[in-house]
Amino acid sequence: MYIYTEFDDAFIKARNSQFRNQVKRRIDGNLTEDEFKPLRLMNGLYLQLHAYMLRVAIPYGTLNSSQMEKLSIIADRWDKGYGHFTTRQNIQFNWPKLNDVPDILDALAEVKNACHSKLAVILLEM
């Protein structure tokens, strides 16, 4: 299991703060969907036909009990009570509201392992 360092914690906090600002700019109309698309994809957020979908990487495919509990809290609070585990060491939440995604990413950072899609790849390759 990957163990986060102080650098990782600071990096994730800064990145989540940056994405929170980008979401606000998108909701306020200061970013078009074309401008927002690469920003949301870097954070594992995909636009489907009827809603956004957040893909959360599970580094090494391993979760501890606090991480699993956090995923269930996210599913209950910000989705429809469930997520979909994939064959690629991810869980997908299919109904998050755009304005809630930064809070979801902050909640994931609290358990230090489950993290948004592209960040996991960066951390695993270091």
C-alpha cells in the first residue's frame, strides 16, 4: 500500500484547492465546457450523457477499513448510495453534482489512499 508523504499531502491539498476554483469558474460561466474539459479529466471527472461521473483510483487495488468507509460515506452523501468497482482498480460514482466534486476530493484526501484518477498514476510512478 502506498504511504503518503508530507509532499503528497501538500500536493493534493493544493491541487484540490485549484480544482475547487476551476469548478467555481465553470459554474459561474467563466470557463466554457471546452476550457473546463482538460481540467476535469485531470481530476477523474467525466461528463456522461445525463450526469458527471467521478472515477476514483484505488492505488495497488488495496483499501483499508477507513478508506472503504470513506467511499461508502461518499456514495451515501454525494451519489445514490452506491459506487461501481471496476476491473481497473477504480470505483466510479455516477451521479455527483459538479459543485460537490471538490468536497468529494477533499474527503478522499482525508483517508490518504483513495484518490482521484490521474493523481494516483502520478503518485504510483514516483
